[in-house]
Amino acid sequence: MTLTVVLDPAHGGADFGARGPTGLAESDVVLDFARAARIALEAQRLRVLLTREGNQDPTFDARSAMINGLANAIFISLHVSSSGPLGTARTYYYVFPSNVTPAVNPTAGAPPQTARAQASGAQPTRTSLIQWDEAQRSSVDSSRQLAFLVQTVLVQRFKDSPDAPIAAPVRQLRTIAAPAIAIELSSIDVTDAKRLDQMAQPLAEAIGRAVAEFHPLGASTTTPSGAH
Amino acid sequence: MPRLSKIAIAVLAVLAFAALLTFPSLLRTVLGLRRADRSAEQARRAIVPPISTPSDTREKAQLFWLSPTSPDTLEATTVELDLSADAEKRAKQLITALIEKTPSQTQRTLPADAVLLQFYLMPDGTGIADFSETLETEAPSGILNEEMAVDSIVRTLGANLSNVYRLKILIRGQEADTLAGHLDLSGFFNVTPQAQAQPAATGGATGEQPLAANPSNASPSPEQQPAIRN
């Protein structure tokens, strides 16, 4: 089955995202990035979908819904930061904050004890239902694998970028039941838009190369329940 | 020229003269207001008395702001603060200092207008920080920026309190979906008290750590540890 890559140019509509000193909007820049990445991916005969083709602003859930009904798909959300070292790129994968209730020993100052029953992150079986609000739990390992691949390629094209991806609770990724990452480039804080335009092609090539090397650890065909 | 017209011209001349006399002071007032440039949040903060308790002592605290040389990392700065022995008030003093005592604009992690409305500490070590809505509306948009904002709070609490193990962020008493459009606020952020931190895991006082711990049964292998940013 052909892999489908869902590219997510973040923001859109009235939500411009980060704004540059000359009024440059993140929502426009990432749409250009997505279009460039689509060309690179379609050249590999992959199926590519964009969560928005123009200046719309789908909700987090609407973007998630585009991929959660698909089998053999991956999700890549594209962002530009407000600040940060210019010309660097970071890849993020979702990390679920611990649900473990710490047990504090006030006298000894002991570290929190973990309760096995509450430990989170269990990979559901192929037949189990997946909670929409925590759909990413089904794919945390594959997402991490994809993030490492992408960041490894990005760091070759964007010098001074971190060597490894970053684990962070990026909201958009939480409700996606497939390998999902976010890529953020720095930064919108430029007076010349060409400096961001120049990042589109290396970014597209990096995504194309990483996706070509990606083989998911285990595809899940379950559909999230409780969509809202 | 009719007499009425002469009177009207005379009145207008007097009014114009009076306007000329008052214009400079009016201009000074307007410019003064512009210079002050204080938002409603800042004005509100100005009338809120400083957080002080009878147990306050002058202490050296480690506060985490953006590094002046590397804007995608946090750097510890030692600041002398009056800190309470009461953990809730101490946390409030620390976070307020994080907002108000930023060394420079380029090192700021939290919006200047943000106000910590309340801090609660549960018996299980969960800290709940309730911020004004300006944290949400004024924080620079972006994953990196929002990550730095939360990380600066988490690491400041961890460095100066021994009994806060995780943090929940509320906006005006309500759970918010995101900080400024990216970072998920639905869960808790793990706090590692400095006294218990493993040197290898934190990289010392200025080392980086992930915002939240991985689930225990999905821990990455050593070579796949979440990024320790450089």
C-alpha cells in the first residue's frame, strides 16, 4: 500500500502564527514549505495531502481527522518560530507528560514513586480502540523513529541545528493515531523574506529523504473513537 | 464690518491664544503617557503589594532565562531574592521574579504583562500555577518559544524548591488547550528538584532536560534519549 504523507502547514485564516518585523506571516511561509515538500514527495510516487491548500484554518481535530482515517500514513506539521537562531531546524515528537502521581516523602525528600497501574504510554493492541484525545499513544515509538530520521537529515542542511529531535508536548500531534512529527524552522524574525524562501528547498529535500528511509515499526489500522 | 463679527473674531482670537498656552502642557502629558506605556496588566501589578511573608529571608535563587548567546537554550542566573519558607509563596515569588527581573528583553521567556495570579501546592507535590490570560495572548508564538517559556518555569521551580514534582498550568483558573497555539497544556510538566537531579541527566546547572518524562514503559534507549539541546 502506498504511503500517504499528510503535510500540515500550521495556522491559517485569521491565525497568522508568528509575525515577522515586515508583517511576514508564518501561515504563508509554511504553506510555501508544504508545497515544496509535496513536490519532493510526489517525485517519489508517494501520495501527499495537505491539511490546507489555501488560507483556511482547520481546527486541531480537523487536521487530525484527515489522517486518522487513513492506513499507512504519516503526519508532518510545519512551523516557523518567532525567534531562535536563524537558519536552524528542530524536529519534535510528542511526549506524554507523566500521569504518575508523585508520592512525596516530606521528611526524606524522596523522589516520587511511580505507580505501575498508572504508568502511561502502553501501546494498544491492533484491535483495541484508541482514545481520540490520546491517539498518539499508539504511535509514540514510530514518531520518535521518524523524528530521528528527519532531524539527522535536517542537521546536514541546516547547520547549528540540534543533532537530535526534541520530545515536547506539541498539541497538534497528540490526537494523531499515526507517526507524527512537527518541524520548526527559525525564524520569522527576518527583514528579507528571501532568507526563509531559501529554506524551502533544503527542507523539502530533507523531508523527502527521511520519509524514503522511514519504515514504521508497526502500522496501526485502528480508528480513533470519540472524535469531537 | 458688523459689530457682531468683530466680537466673534475677538472671542476666537482669545480662544486660540488660550489653546496656544495650554498646548505644550497637553503635549507633555500625552508624551508622558506614551512613555509610560503601561498596559492594564502592568498597572494592576503595580497596585498589588509585593509577595512577602514573615518568614522571608534574603537568599540566592537560580532563575532560568534564555541564554544571551544562544537563544534556544536556557541559562541559570543567580539572583538575590526575599524568599518565603512557605513553598506556595516561595514558588509565587520565584515565578514573579522570573517575569519581572528578566536581565534583558532578549532573555525574556515569559511576557512582561503576564501575572501569576495564584500558585497552589498539593500534598502529592503537584504545583498548580494560575496565570492571567496575557500568558496565552502575549507569549511569542512558536514551539521553541513556548517550550522555553514552560521550561524556564519548570527549571526555576526545580532549582529552588525541593517538594514540587510536577506542574500544571492554568489560565485564569481554567485549563487551556495550548500556551500560545503549540504547547499542550492539558497535562502536567515534570519538575526535577535540583537536590535529586542526576548530574548526568541534567548536565549541571545549565543543562537541558526534556519538558516531560517519557512514559515509563516507552522509555527510549540511551541512544534515543529525548534531545538534550546544545
